Amino acid sequence: MLNFIDGGVCAAQGFRAAGVHVGVKTHAAWKKDVALIVSDTDCAAAAVFTKNVVKAAPIHVDLAHLKDGRARAVIANSGNANACAPHGEEYAERMCAAAAKAIGCAAEDVLVSSTGVIGQTINIQVIEEGVPALYGSLEASPAASDAAAHAIMTTDTEKKEAAVETVVGGKTVRLGGIAKGSGMIHPNMGTMLCFLTTDCAISSQMIKTALLETVNVSFNRISVDGDTSTNDSCIVLANGLAGNVEITKKGPDYESFLTALRTLCVELAKKMASDGEGAKHLITCSVAGAKSEASAEIIAKSVISSTLTKAAIFGADANWGRVLCAMGYSGEDFDPDKVDVHFASAAGDIAVCEQGRGLDFDEELAKTVLQEHDVEILISMGEGGGACTCWGCDITYDYIKINGDYRT
């Protein structure tokens, strides 16, 4: 049994959340800019961070706080990345300390994240002054998760939130998450924050293993613009309140939990790709018949990352040559004369290339297919059993407008 449910990060037992405006975002007093997620009890915790050599201050703090594999809460702000800025780690620690004082736990049991403009000093005073009201707003409700989800948004136009329910060891287990991500999105974690909660009982080591496995097939398979941020973080907290026997090794219970975690994170990843800055289309590239899954992944990532392919989808232009071109420079060795390409959407499925050669297809039908919001690029390699799906979006005039004046 695996079902999507409501509740976001508050779907799992024992988790409360809140999101309020404190003044980090100075241009819009109605926009929430600080979020707090708190478990009623201590949690097994794990995180995955950006592979960018330049890392924001909160990541350095979180790495230290996660050495024991435990945590109780997450505090996060939008509007300022607290990256490459004066007093970065000091202010990140102060955010943790302010939250810990309100919660009544050690500062080391609080994790911290930031997102927004790089290189500017964060206004720590307004955050510290706002924490009591933030803590006072905590609720275990869908509305509270919604508030937290909105509080971490920057250029996002829609919140990213989901939750699932499954059975582990005969007990009902819930997992929920909120995320943000719209620009600077690329494999190796895109410019994203993601906070996951679960009431499953699972050890710190196994939750870390599950998160690593999951990130590789979800958040590391999306791309918006080829940029990998300084702040990318995916954090998971597991408080064990579901009452299942603690998962301490791989087996049926671990696989049930892993399937649920993957389902949740793929859903959140697709929401990010769909809401790429200025995007009008979600692009799903599915590669089948490759030599291996790894080979299929490299090829699919190359296609969704291709600026020319993204531009063609924006223009509803069935320029399949750009797909083959992106495959060709992916670095993978394959036989182009075995490649078939289809474009598909709710409006239909149209073959545009067979055995590496163009087909005489209906251009009007192809345009209709590509005008849908969700567009699929289906590639058959004819070389083996490897398969992979990656997600991206088109590139539009609005992407330039958004990023041309991002600081101002």
C-alpha cells in the first residue's frame, strides 16, 4: 500500500511546522521568509548537500550538527543565501540557537538552511526577534506545512509539497516533504532546499543510506539551467513514532520505506522542474534500451540540459535533431543508427526519428503535441536493457528577465 496523502511535513506523527514573515525579505512584507519544522521527540537525521566547492555557511554548520546523526528541528529562511557573506557561520549558529531556545533543546540539535541572494549579510536581528512568534505559530496541520512551504520560496511561483503513506513492518508509516527550487537547478543537487519528515523508526545510518539512494534517482535527475547552487540541501528527520520495529539493516522493511521515500522525492523533484524559472513546459526524457542504467541517465541528463532542445520545446518546434545532438555530446558511446525518438503528451504520440534518420511526420500534429504543458521525449537506443527518466523544462524569455534583475 502506497498512497499520496495531505499534510506535507506535518503528515507524519509528531511533527509541527510554521512559516512567518520577519523581515529578511524587505521588498514584500506579506511574503513569508522564515520556516520552522519541529519534532516532538529526538530524530534520526541525515542530509545531502551541494557538490559545489563554494558552500553556504548553513551547510558547514549542518555538517557539524549532524555528526551524531541526530536532530530535532530545522529552521530556514528565504531572501538571503547567507553564502560568501560576512559573519556567515556565526549568524547560522545564531539562527540555530534562537530556535533551540524557543524549543527547549540543544542548538546542536537544530539544523539550518538559507536561500536567496549570495554575498549579502543576512539580517540576523530580525530573525532572532521573529523566532518567538514563529515558534508560537507551530501547528501539526496541513495549513502549517503550507505556511512553511511558502516561507522557503524565492523565485518559485508554486509551493512544492507532498506526502505519502505506506506500511512498514505492519505499521502505517507516513512521510512528508516541502521543497523549493526554480532556478540554478542542475544534477548534483539543484538550487534547492528540501525538508523531509517521517514517523518511521529507522536508524541514523539507514536513513542516511536511504536518502543517498533516493537523491540519486530524484533530485539529481532534474535540470533547469545548468547551474548548481551554493546552498543545495536535502534534510530528513525520522522520529520513530509510527511504532514499527526500527530499521537497522536492508531487508523488506527497508525496501518498503525506500520505495515510499523515492516516490515522495520524485514527486517533489518533478514539481521543481515544472516550476523552473519562466518555464512553460515540464520536459520528461525517458531513455530505454541503453547499455546500462548509468548510460541511459547520462544521455537523458544531456537531453534535458540542452539549451537548444529546451528552446525548441518552448517554441513547440519538433526539432528532433537537437535531441540527437545532445545525446551525441553526452560522452556516452552508442550507435546513432539504432536510435528512435518520439515526442508525446496528452495530445498524442508522434514518431520523429527512426534508426537515426528523420521521418516524414505531421508537423501540425507535432506542434499540437508539444504545446501541452507536460511534454515527453521518448528515446529508444536498441542496445540493451538500461533505462532512466530525467526531468527538465523549457527556456523562455522570462528566464532572462527573472535572472537579469534578480538582486534588484
